[in-house]
Amino acid sequence: FEKILIITNQKIKKAITAALADEDMMKIMNSVKDESKSLRSIMIERNIAYTTAYRKTKWLLNQSLLVVDRFEITQDGKKSSLVWSALRSIAVKYEQDGTIFVEAEENVNALKKTMKNFFSIE
């Protein structure tokens, strides 16, 4: 089932609207809406420069708009995190009085998988 959230926290509203206004952040969130991916996969798939992808992914993680699904070790021995979008869809409505309404659908699959991974840690 889908869970629609009405966002009332101003900080989260600003983060969501800032992410929606940024082309690269939109590319990142769209890339990981249905499955978790590494930063390298996102960069290649969406044609985003490394520094841009790293900086914007880090910002999205700090704002809780992305969640870390799991970590993997790359072929060259480096640790890489796979990220997933915390939200499946977002609707923003602007009223004439300046009020902004933000509704978002949780990405239930990402959250369930993240919680399953969290609770399976020994």
C-alpha cells in the first residue's frame, strides 16, 4: 500500500522544493526510485560529473531524501554505498497567499528493505 505524507516541517519542505528545482538532484532521485544503485552507476546512467553527483547525493542523504540501502566492496577494494529514494512521488501546490503544500508518497519498498537490512545485522 502507499502512504501519502503531508509535509508540514518547513525544513523538509525547503529541502524537497530545492531538490525538485535542481536538475541533477532530480536525475539522481529518478535513477534510484525503483532500485538502489551505487554513485558510479548513477553517474554513468544519468551523465552527471563525479564531483556533482557526490556532492548532491551527500546533500540528499543529509536531508533524508535518499537512504542507504547497503554497502558493497568494489572490484578495486573500495567501499561503495547503494542509495535509494525515500520518496516515490511528490506533489507541490502553491496558493495565492504564499502557502506551499507538499505531499509525498513514501517509497515503501526502499524503507522496508532498509529496515529488513537493519534488523538482520548481527
